[in-house]
Amino acid sequence: MSSITKTTDKPDMIVRKMPFEFPNDIDPHWNPDKPEWSHMVNGTSLAMPFLEPYLIRTMRKSLPLIDSGTLKEDVKLYIGQEGQHFQQHRKFNDLLIEKGYAELTNIERQMKQEFDDFEKNRSHKFNLAYAAGFESMALGVAHWLINDREYLFGHADSRVASLVLWHFVEEIEHKNVAIDAYNAVYGHYFYRVYGVIFATLHVIKHSRRAYQAMLKKDGLWNNLRSRWKLLKMTTRFFRNMLPPMIVACLPGHHPSQVKDPQWSLDWIARYDSNTDEFAILDTTNISASFS
Ligand SMILES: [Fe+2]
Ligand SMILES: [Fe+2]
């Protein structure tokens, strides 16, 4: 594993280049007991190579508008982390398309068009509010995925589980950066809340379109039992997501007030100790702590 460390005195963010590979033997139903959940994650993964470059470009445009040298450094690290995320998801998404879900390319085209349109036709304030809003949602998702990891990833394909959990450990790690950038450049509270709601609904819309296409391809979309399982999973998602989203919308909210899950702190500490085989988690014992 190689990494780029930050040069300032703040030691808590680094860009990690993970050695993930997604060979052809990975099943798109990487959690065999939960094909609906597998596709919910696959659908979200599909958005990343379009969403995250958009976040990167938006944050890069914020750099000349930010005075704080520390925040500028954090924005650069944020850009580095998001750059690694979407490149790993690109590899995984290519596998999904190769495995028979060719219609995903149409959905990818729509995603690209919408993000290009935001960049071209909406203000930088809108795009930065979207970035800060998306990061608020990602923080809530990260806590859910980590706290519920036994149910969501237990006995699943470890290569996919490791991708998703690494990504969300880093979403927790850079939780302050986009909101700090938004507050430094614009700081309008109600518009920030609009960004949280807009970005959340926008990402859900695209993920849903993608997992619906995959479930249709599998012949599961019109299967009542499968739809019931999907409804239970989406309910679980909203039950876990709504409380942190409400907190994120409160006046004076800052993500630094949200305590990081111990598991993500342990993941980072273990990575820092340079255990080479650590990148791939053991999903047969995923509820265990690292210590
Ligand atoms: Fe990310
Ligand atoms: Fe992020």
C-alpha cells in the first residue's frame, strides 16, 4: 500500500492508494443472501465516477476563494481521497457492466449529463452546497454501514465489502472539509440545508434507477418476495439515515460534533501500522474490532 501524507501539522488525513482488484469471479450479487442489497450498493457505486469528479472540480474551484491555509490543505487531501474513491469504483463498475448489465451505460450517460449540466448552468454556490450536502449524507451512511456491518456485509464477498467500508471510513475522515469550504466561501445556512436535501434526493434518484435496472435484468423487479426484501432494506436505510440527516440540517451543526465510530478509528490506526494484508477484510468475522 502506498500513501501520500499531509505536509502540515494536522496528522489525521492521508490519501490511501488501496491495492483493490475486482477480478471476473466476483458475483454482482456479492452478498449472496441479499441480492437486493447488493444491487442497492452497486447502484450507488455506479454514481461515484460521475459524482466524485464533480465534487472534486467543485472543491478545486473553491480553493482560490478560501483564505485559510489549513483548509486549503484539507481541500487538497479531500480531492486526493475522492480521486482514489471514484477510480476504485470505476474498476468495480466496469466489472458489473461486463457481467451482463450493459444497460447501466445508459444510466451512466444520464448521470454524466446531469452533473455536467450542474457545473455549466448552476452557480458555484449551488455546486458547493451540493458537495457539503452530499458529504452530510455520506457521513450518515458511513455510520450506518459501519455500525450495521455484520448484517450488511457479514459473509459477503470481502473484496466488495472492503471497497465499500474503506470508502466510508474515509468519508468519515474528511467529514468536515466540504462544509468548512461552504461556510468559508458562502456560509448561508438555509442554502446549505437545501444542498443537503437536494444532494440526498439526487443521489438516491440515480442509485435507484441503477438498482432497478439490475433487478429487472435479474427478473427480480416484479418478484413480490424480492420487492418485499428491497422494501425492508430501503426502510432500514431511511430509519438509519433520517436521524443524522435531521441533525445535519440543524442551525450551528458541524460534523466535528459527531463522534466517529470506534471501528473506523481502529481501521485507520491499523492501516497506519502498515499491515499489508489489511486492505481485504475478513467478512466471516466482520463484527470483530481490530484491537
Ligand atoms: Fe468518496
Ligand atoms: Fe466524500
